[in-house]
Amino acid sequence: MTLNQINDHFRYYEKAVANYNALTTLLANDSVPEQEKKQIEFRRTYENNTIRLHELFFENINPKRILPSLEFTDKIASAFGNLSAIEQDLVAVSEAEGVGWAGLFASNDSVVVAFIRGSDFGSVSDAGYKPLIIIDCWEHAYVKDFGMQGKKEYVSTLTKYIDWGVVEKRFNDIRSA
Amino acid sequence: MHILVVLALLSSSRCSFHPFSGPLKNASPKRPVGTYKLSPQEYSVNETLVDWVTKNNFPGISNKMMVEHVDLYRGYVKNANTLLANMAKSSIDSVMKLELGRRFGFEANGVHLHELFFSNLHPSPASPSENLVSVISDEFGSFNKFLERIQIIGGTRGTGWVTMTLDKSLNRLILNWVDEHQDGQSIGDVILAVDCWEHAYIKDYKSTARGDYLQNLVKIIDWEVVERRLKAAM
């Protein structure tokens, strides 16, 4: 991935933060009618999800390939077979139509690979799943480098740069909570 | 006397009752229906349209990006046909068929909206006719306010389209946001389609610069095509 692509992605994330702050200011304005406030809340949740998902994404990629401990590999990868199987599943779910986020998620008793449509983080978190791996599959994440039809190649490439150390820490935090 | 006055008022007023609000009169379950037939086709790439957008230079959209955009459109045609074929297969599980049906709206509308979009672009469009300006101004205040409104709605968070449709039950032009290709479509003939997916601008603009793309886009809308669609829909 080029610096051009990555820097543009950071600017996108920064805009989401600016949007969230602007909406928070708007909500504090008493002269905004109640019905409009509901719509602003909806939009602010959207921006908040965008921010959180981007942070999770940037945190879990590393130019160096970081592998997990054997203990983690036994626990998690055994549910899928091996780490490669998880990587392949991430590529498979990213083929879903539209834009969103491919990810590995864990609940108290299960681990799944799933696709979040749009920015609907609630679709997994409401079901009790917390993120272990998050990969941005919106077009802004890959079109500059991989072209409009390059999503599969992009996700395949990115799975080689997952920081499994971060993934393992997230898993341990979920277990100890 | 009062009753007669009320009845007279009712008959002379321009009430816009829904055509199906009253009981059906003279309905006959045995009413004969003439035979008719459909000639079903598959989706196909409109190569004339492809030539139009790839062999002309559209200010604000690089040729390189346009060529890639056309390839994406070809993908939608292929996917829509694949889904049509799979949905017809008896060997596919019924639950899968339902989910293929869900996806079909996405792919099929992807085909239609891209065709509508490509065909309402012009490298150097003529100014809109006085009649079109007047009709649009009636709804949006002025033509410039209408162009601003396209750009404002085009900035909606998410990925999708700005479409303008003619709602015949209201006799109004409806300009609204469509999520992806299929969520939030207003019912009516599409008069104008503007692609606001990131793929439509991100090779030429920064990811945060959809506004710049739209500012240029409204300058290359073919108002003759828009007017032709409106007249056909009326």
C-alpha cells in the first residue's frame, strides 16, 4: 500500500473526528428542535462508529508480520483450523455487496468471521461480539492503490499485515473482562 | 339547504382522492383478460453508452477513472445475470434463494443507476431550457438552489446516489438520497442519477473531497437528457 493511500485514509479518519465534534456542539445548542436532534444523534452515532472502527483497523495492521503465541493459536485458530483459514474467511466475507468492515469477532463462548455493513458496528456488538480483527472494506481504503475491483486483492494483501499480537491482547482483554 | 350546499361544494372541489380509495364498481372475477406475453432478456452492457463515456473527456472526471468505472458497471451486469440464473435453479436451497433475491436488488439497481448516470453526463452540456428551469424552480426555488441541493444531499454520510424522480401521485420532483443502490429509492421514474459512491471520485479526488467532485459534476449534467426523461415520465 502506498503512502498516498494511507495518508488519505488518515485524513478521512480525522474528518470523522471533526464531524463528531461539530455534531456534539450542535446537540448542545438548545435552539435545535427535538426532531432534528434525533437525526443529529443518529448521524453522530454513525461518525462515532466510523471513528472507533478506523482506530481498531489502524491499530491491528503492522508492516512487520507479527504472529500470535502458540497458546492463542491453539485456542482461536483451532476453531477455524489455522490462522490461514481465518485469513481466507476474512477475504470471503469481504466479498459481500456494498461497503463495510470484515472482521474476526469474539463473544463469551464463540468466535466468528463476519462483515459489518456500512458502519453498523451495532450489528455485531448488540449480539455480544467484540472485535479482534477489523479490516476496512470501504472503497476509500483500497481504490487508490488496488482499483475499483481490487477489494479481494486488497483484503488478501492486508491479511498478511495483521498484527496478531494486538489481536491476541484484545482476545485476552475480552476473556478477563 | 345546508346539505345541498355541502354536496355542491364537494362536487366542485378539486379533491385528490387516491384512485383505489372507494369500492370497486362493476368488478367481475370472470372478467376476460386478453393474452399477452413477455420476452424476457438478460442484462447486457450498453456498449454505445460505454463508448460515450470512455471516448469523450468529461471535465472533473479523468478518462482513466471513467474506464475503471465502466468495468465496475460491466461487473454489475455480470452479477445481475448470474443471480437471475441462480435464482431460477431448482437445485439451490430455498433459504439461499431468498438471500440471492435480497442481493439481486443491489446488483440490478447497480446496473440501472449506472446506465442512468452515464447517460445523463455530457462533456459540455447546453444550458437547461427555459421550461426545465421553470419546472425545477417551481419545486426548488431556483435552478441554482436545485444545484446546491444536489450537492448537499450528495454529501450524505455513507455510500449511495442522489436521484431525482417524478412522483406522479404528487406531481412533484423528488430529490433524495439512496443508500447503496437500493435503500430509500423513491417510487417513480428516475429523471436524474448522480453516483456518490467513493469509487465514482476517489481516484481523482481525496476521500474527503466528495464536495469538490459534486461541484464539478453538476457542470456536466446533460439537461437535454434530464428534460427528455421528465417529459417521457409525465
